[in-house]
Amino acid sequence: MKPVILIPTYNEAVSIVELLKELLLLHESIDFDVLVIDDNSPDRTADIVDSQNLPWVKILRRPAKAGLGAAYRAGFQQVLTSASYTHVVTMDADGSHRVADLPAMFSAANQVTNLKRCIVLGTRWMPGGSVVNWPKSRQLLSQAGTKYARIALGIPLNDLTGGFRIYSIDLLKSLNLSTMTATGYCFQIEMAMASVLAGACTCEVPITFVERINGVSKMSKAIVIEALWQTTLWGLARRLRPNADKLNYVK
Ligand SMILES: Nc1nc2c(ncn2[C@@H]2O[C@H](COP(=O)(O)OP(=O)(O)O)[C@@H](O)[C@H]2O)c(=O)[nH]1
Ligand SMILES: [Mg+2]
């Protein structure tokens, strides 16, 4: 197993240094690379990552803030050009996704290694999963988002809006990433839907999500509206033209 961890950043100068410190400890026992995808953060997140001088950490510098979905798609395209990776991890920079949960997720990904298309979801809303220091309003929004997407899209998973995941390279290679439309956080819902359409083996691992200590959330009303609108459109499309989605998302 050789994973690469993709970490999108926008103004995460303090958080990313803390996260890299924790990843450095894990790197002593597990061989992985990191790709930080930075949208030209004004707080110079990318330069600060560079100054850490960690040979296993690379940076993809993008010209301007263009949303989480666009950042991840660019990161996927970059790592797919390398032949050395077996899995791609997606992880927030702000400490909400704990390094402590990674070993269990890696081991879940390893157990299904012979099933070539596979997605492991770090899940908050299942037995053993939890959320620390998130206001009740954010918890309700996240739970309602997952429930709505589950019903609208018929995806039998418990955390469709979370971004702590592992994709097998074979799964990512089987997807038409360029036809994906989500710019914001609903990219996570679109990826879960596309993975299920690609026939991926799915596995959920309970995680503890801890609200950030440093920096500020980039969540906005526009992101919530995009998610609601897109999910509704995807749901209608699936009902009206059930096979078109698969042709659109899966190569
Ligand atoms: N490159 C990039 N990263 C982003 C963008 N929006 C959010 N992020 C990153 O995505 C992760 C999750 O964002 P965050 O603000 O913590 O959202 P929240 O946890 O839902 O409040 C963090 O690492 C952010 O820095 C963006 O437009 N571009
Ligand atoms: Mg966060």
C-alpha cells in the first residue's frame, strides 16, 4: 500500500503546520506522500508548507480560490499521473480529521485491496463515530445534508458530506472526473454518488470529528445552497434518466 494524502488549504497557515507535525509521527511507521492543494492563500500557507522541508510533502499551487471541489479535482488529476500510488486519502487541513483515525481507515482499505474499486468513508454518524465542539446547528446541517442526499440519490451511506476518505486508485481511474460539476463541498456527495455508480466496494469507519481550533471555516451560505440545489438536480436526473448518470461518471 502506498497512499498519497490530499489536503486542500485556504488560509490554513497555523493548522497545516500542526497537522504536518502529526503526520510526521505517522510517517515513521507508514509510507505515504502528501499533496497540499493551495489556492494562493493570502496567509502564505504554501510558502509555510515549503519551509517545513519535508521531502514527502509536495504542494500544488493554484492561482486563486476556486472551491473545494475544483481543488480536489486538480489534486486527483496530478496524483493520477504518478504510477506509484495505490490509494488517495482526502483530509481537511484544520485538524478536524484526526491523524489518529487514519490507521483504522488504512487497515479497512487494505482489507478490501483485492476489490479493485473501493472507497473508505470516515463516518461521524454511525456507532463509534462522534463530533466534538461543533455547534448543534452545524451538526444538524450535516446530518440533514446526509439524510437528504441518501434519499434523493439512494446512496446507502451514513456520512455523505464528510471529506475524510480513502479512494483506491482503480476507483479514481474509472471515474470521469472532468464531467463532475460541484465546485463547493457538495463535491463530496458527487464523489460518493459516482463511486457507488462505479460499483465500488464501500466501507465506513467511525471517526471523531473535532472542530478546528485555529483559523476560520470557509463554509458559507452559497456552499449550502449549491449542495441543496445540486443534490436535487442529481436526484431528479437519476429518476428521469436512470442510466445516464453511470455513462456520465464512469468510464
Ligand atoms: N484549496 C482550497 N481549499 C479549500 C477551499 N475551501 C475550503 N478549503 C479547505 O477545505 C477544508 C475544509 O474547509 P473548512 O473551512 O474547515 O470547512 P468546515 O470544516 O466545513 O467548516 C480545509 O482544509 C480548507 O482549508 C477552497 O476554495 N480551496
Ligand atoms: Mg473544518
